[in-house]
Amino acid sequence: MPIYEFYSPDNHKLYQFFARSLAYHDTIPLCPDNPAFRMQRRLSRFAIIGKAKEDTADDPFGGMDETKMESFMSEMERDMGGMDEANPDPRQLGRFMRKMTDMMGDRTPESLQEMVRRLEAGENPEKLEEQFGGMNSEDCGDSPVDSLWDTVKKSIKALQPPPQHDPKLYEFSEHVP
């Protein structure tokens, strides 16, 4: 009998559902905490026993203290909340990205450092995006500003702490819409 895992982005929580039948393989259950919350199927991870160290060489925020990370996340969310996504102020965007690159330290790519310096000087984000290209060209919006904003949002999302894991195993049949 399979155990399916679902994530609710509305409360940033993971749930596990025990299915007594394979008939539920394409079904999305209702959230146990609030049936109005969205649920997304997740691939369950395998349990790893032992104290293996995670390789953080490619992660610019790897090895960061959890308390420091949470404080940084809160500050970034506040800063981002005050920005106009449709028409961002380059200097404000530059200050925001400066905080991110300062946190990354010497792992910040030189091209990103240059883009931040020029944003802080007030240069047009669209011109910079055209010159430097997308910092993360996959899944970017239609315009250069959308692309830059997508990069900023992805960076914030990467800093988000892992979802809370609900320890209860739910009966799938009890949460079918």
C-alpha cells in the first residue's frame, strides 16, 4: 500500500497520506488543516541514516546558520514587499540585491556584482538585463524586468526554510474531495 506525500503552499506544510488502494494515484486530497488550501503532489525522499554531510559547494547560501538565515529571510521579505514589481526603482532593487550578494560573500559571481553596482547607481534594469542576459534564463518572464524579478523571487524562495512536516499519517480515503 503506497504512502503519498503532498505539499500545501498555503501553509508551507508537508502531509503524508496512506492509500489502501492504488485507485488514488491520480487524486489530490483535501488539506487536513484547511480544505480550501491548495495541495501539490511531492515525490517522497528516501530516508538516509547516518550523519552524512551535505555538499554545499554549489549553494551560495550553504552552511549558513539557521537563525541567521531566518532573520535574513524576514528582512528580504520586508524589503521585497515595499517594491513596485511593475516598475521597480533600480536603486531600491540594487540595495535589495546588495543584501543578497553580501550574504553570499565571495561566492557571488563577478557579473552579478557588476549588475548590483550599476543598479545601485540607478541604471535601467532592462538595459542591464539586455547587456548581462538573464542571470537565470530558465522560466523567465517575457520582459527583462520580469526576468530580473524572477531571479530575485527565486533567490528568496531558495532561502525559504524547508516546509514543516506534519507527523501524522492520514487515511487517504478520508480526505478525498
